[in-house]
Amino acid sequence: MREIQLPPLSAITSQGGIYVVWLSDSHYYGGRAINFRARWRRHLTQLEQGKHLNKHMQAVFNKYREFSPEILSVLPLKEQIQAEEAWLAEHFGKKDCLNLSRSARNNTHLSPEARRKISLKNKGRKQSIDSIRRSSESRKGMRMPEETRRKLSEIQTGKKHSKEARENMSKSSFLRGKPISNKLRSAIVESNQRRKGEKRSSELKAHISSIMSRFVWVCHEGQCRRVLPSESELLLEQGWQKGRKYKPC
């Protein structure tokens, strides 16, 4: 069985808009996406697992084993629904169109009950080794476009976690007292042994230094940790002190 390759990540495939997927020489499915490549990967994964919600797409894929995505137009999010409605008005009902609804708004939002059922169904599910390998290979060399980096940076600048969010992060982190498993400990030791004698470039040293300079030391009853300023605020409220040496009150 041949392996189907998605188009590589690029400035255009990481954007969103209207697309069509060809599942044979004549059968096709059209839709919209916030991120083309992520949407295509989700379609392909479900089809390869035989679990796609669109049974017509699944049947055609099982017969022809074809998956050829094509970008029709790159559009901002606010224009996508209207553009998809126009595309469906032209194509829905045609012999080889595999779309199940003429509305672009159907199934846009799942009910809380539907979300709960999906969550329960997926709990404990593990990816196959082959699926993990394909996912890893598809991400090799992947680099986020500079424009996307800039937008994400602007969104996060000045953003602060709520007190509840900080408490949840504190509870979930193994650095807050949860013991490291023997498996993880062995993996860390093995990784460190492989890196013995490895010399870091001056650029890497400077990069690590710039990252670590953002952290602050806090201590409490003989324990010292290096944490982000947002986390240190929560620890200080719990009786911790700034610095690398604990001074009893």
C-alpha cells in the first residue's frame, strides 16, 4: 500500500481559506480551513484509520486510495463561511461531489454532550508506531513563518495567567514535588551520556543564557527552584522567598 504524502509546509499551506480534496479523478470534497495543512492531515488520518465521519469520502478513499488537496483561495477567517457557501451553492448535489450538506455552518460547533462523548472515546487511546513515525517525518524541517511568529508574539505580549491558571500549572508540574518516573529518569541519564563531550556553539550558549536570565530563584525550607516570574508570584504567596538561600523569618 503506497504512502500518501501531503504537500510540504510552506507560507501558503500554513494559511487558511477554501480548498478541495480530490479522492479520485472525478470525486472531490470541498471545505474551509484555518490552516490548510493541519486540516488536510486530519482528513487523511481519519481516512487511513477508516474512521472518517463522511462515509462517502471514506468509501471512495477505500476504493481509489487517492488524496490530492488543492487550494482554491486564501482568505481571512471572517470571509471563509461566505466563500464556502458560494462554493457549495455551485457544487453540492453534483454527481461526484462528496459533501454531505449544502450549508457551511452545519456542525461548526459541537454540543457539550458531543464533546463529552468524543473525550470519553479518545481517553486512553494510543497512536500506533507507524502513525507516530509519519507524524514525526511530516514535521521535519517545519518552521513557522515569521509573520505567524510576529502575530503570536503580539497576542502573548502583556498577557498574564489568572491565579487559578497559575495554581493549576503549579499542581501539574513534576517540579512541584511529583517524583520523576524511573523510565523518564533513565531516558534523561541516557540522553546526558550521549551528549558527553559535546561542545556548544557560542550562539547556542548565548541563546540558553538569554532564556535562563528570565527565570528567578525562589527557596523555602531548604528547597531552591528556578521559575518564571509568573510562577514565582504564586510561590511567594505560599510563603516562599526570593533568592537562592532560605532565611527563616
